Amino acid sequence: MIWVGVIWLTAVLRTRALFVNNFHADEALFGSWARHIAVWRDPLLLTQAVDKPPLLFYLQALFYPFQGPVEWAARLPNYVASIVLVPLVGVVVWKLFRRLETAVFAAILVALSPMHIQFSASAFTDPLLTTFLFTSIGWQMLSLNWLEKDRGSGNGDRSLAPRPLVPSPRLCGFFFGLAVLTKHQAWLFLPLIVATGLLFRWQRDAWWSWLKGFVPLLFVGWVWEFARNGRLTLVSAQLDNVGGIQLVELSEMSGRLIEWGKLGQYVVNYWFIGVLIVGYLALIRKEKQNPSLRSLRLHGENKWFLLLASFIIGYSALHLLLDIPVWDRYFLPLVPLTAVLLAFIYQQVLTHPAWKPKYNILLVALSGVLFLPSAIGGMNGRFPIGARPFADSGASVVAEALADEPYGTVLYDHWYSWHWRYHLFDKKVHLNWFPDEDELLIDLDGFYDETAPRYLALPTDARRIPVETVLVNAGYSLEQMPIDGESDIILYLVRREKDEG
């Protein structure tokens, strides 16, 4: 019943976002790729500038024939994956520590994480990536367990020993292969997988089994990529889109540290981490003062704890030091790993001889007070991360205003083209992206036709002023069109003044 409650809570916190949030630009782009596949207009995405592995887009394409061209159809793969992840974290932690309270604690941390909530019902690649990565790593964690080497020694020294039933490393490789087919970022977790295998004393047969699960999926990705253009260019395209890989300037370091730190608070509550760590350190200090309270900490678990903590720190430092965009989605795969890490500390607190069981309910209440408000905020999309309401600035309602326009209609745009590619996917409007106002004027002067409507989409802020000024000075008038709904986009009908009247 406990796990039913945890899964129910997870679904409740994530279901609202399926139908309330609007597409971020990247979500609209990925959704448009999925629609090209779903209607078989371009099943290999030959006409699209794809820079990511395609697994999510093909999964999204499976849902469109059943739900139709609605945004939430593109969110369903991630929605399902995000709900599955929560009990999966609980199962892994229970297998590691054999304590129900610790397993539920870890699962609740993921269920209430604002970052995981706001990404769960989205069309980003990262939620699916996170579930596949943790499934691979979690399955690997279960391949060996911590068993006491010498129960009669009394010295508390424990080491790794095989369990009677060892899960197949092939499944670890298989799920890592699925992660690689979802996003290039999966490769950053390969060092953790290799280090965990070495710590768990995988032999040659185990590594061969892992490769048997991984290599076929890697080959599938290569075949798909090669079939598109005869080359393997996804990784280079991704690097080009983020501006390449280089070290950040020293003068920018403090600013980036603040930005990444702000995003980190949405992974898990900083205050609770502080309380948990301070409490654990207090128990250790009490133990030193009274040796009779010395707890039996597992040697193997301590190694694993340090490995996981080192990876999380190293992963975060890598994103801090490299001159790459400060994007919230890069932190999402750390949510389940951080939950497992904190579960280790939580386990040490609960099992420490100096800990009083009567305080258990106090610790649970404290976690609820600190986590539940931010979880509700995430459910309502209140944080500047992941998917949220009005993420498209109202592009969807503007597209509705153009839905019945005839063939020959042109929409000029600079800022929202990925949104139009999704929302006008099966409409008769031609999208014409312009790099600047001078190029827009050249196109209008050369191709203006009074029999074919010409529309212009501009943001409501000051960015629109140079465009408006150039067109008006060149003899064009801009008639603002009515929009049925809230929008930060102005839709203009462009006319030549001499054609009016």
C-alpha cells in the first residue's frame, strides 16, 4: 500500500502539466520532428536539421495517431517514464539497504523534486534519458551486494561478495544503449558505469555481457544516422549548436557558479540536505565522544558513497568549467542519483546507535515541510525550469488565428519559428524566417503580392521597434490582428500603403 501511495502521489503531481503547459521552443521542435515521422512525411527526418539521437521522436510519433496533433501526445513518453522512475529508485535503494523507510525516503525525494516534476510531462529528451540512465546504473548497483566478509570478526570490516542471483550485465548495457539513443549526454555517465563495474569487481564475462546489450543499440543508431546522409554527423552538429567545447573565461566563473547554484536548488532542497548532513555529523561527533556508540558502517558502501558523490561533484564541475549554456535540463539526470546519495546518509542516521527512533516522525515531518511546497510549485509550473504554462509566449493562440488562412499566405518571423513549425505543421501558411529587418524589407519588396496575405509576428517588447520602424519608413503599414487569448506576440497584417483603399 505504501508504494501505491507513492506512485499515486507521483502521478498527481505530474498529470496536471500534461494539459496545462505550453511548448518551450525545443519541445515544439522535437514535436514537429515526431509529427514528420507520424504522418510518414519524412520518416528518416532527411529534411530536418537533426542534432540528437532519434529514440524519443519515434516514441512520440507512436502516440500522435491515437491522440491527434495535440501537445500532450508528445509528452506521454516522458510522462510514463517519469512515473516509472520513482518506484524504480525505491526498489534500487531497498535492494541496497534492505530498509523500507530508506527506500520510501529516496522515492519521495524524486517524487517531490520540482525539477523532475516540471520536466516529467514535457517533450524534452531529458526525462526519458534520466529514466534509461538510472535503470542502467541502478541495475548495475544490484549486480553485487554488500555482504559481511567475516561475521564473527566483530571489527566491522565488510567487503563485496557475490549475491546468489546476479542480474545480467547485458540489461545494464541495453538500457545504457537506450539512453545513448535518446541523447548524447548519456556518454557523460559512462565513467560512472565503468567505475561502478570496477568497484563491484566485474570480471571479463560481465563486461562482455554488458557490451552485448549495448553494442547492438549503438549499431542501430549508427545505421539510422548513416541512412540519412551517408555520414555520422549528429555529435558534430550538437557541438556546433552549443558553440563548441572550450573552457570558460575566469571572469565568468562566479556568474556561472551562481546560475548553476540557482538551478541546483530545484534538484533537491538545499535546506534539507544541510539538516541531514549536519545531523549525521553530529552523530559521528557523539560517537567519537562515546566509543560504545560506534556504528557498524559498511566498508563497501562507503566506497560506493564516495564514488557516487565524486561523480555528482565532477559532473557539476564539468558543466561549470566548460563554456556551455547554463540549461536546467543538464541537471535532471542528477535527481535520482542525488536521491540515492541522500538515502545513504539517511540510512546511516536511522541505523546509528546514537539515533533515537522517536525522532523518525520528526524527520519525516521536516522533509514534508521543506519539500511539499516546492513540489506543489513545480506541479503548477511556477519555477523557471522545464515545462510550464505560457512557455510559448502565446504562439499557440496566434497559430489558431492563422489556421484557416488560404494557400499563399506567408508568415514572417524571427523569434518563434520552431513554434510555428509545430503549430502550422498541416496548415496552408508558409513560414518565412528573416535574420534581420533589412532582409525582411528586401523580401517584401521583391515578393509582395496583394492577393496573398503577408503576416508578421513580433514580440510585444522593445525588440519589435526596429522592425516596425524600417517597414513603416519604407511605405508599409502594419495592421494588428485580433488574437483570441493571452499572448506576448503581436500579429500584424502587412500592407503597402499604396494598395490600401
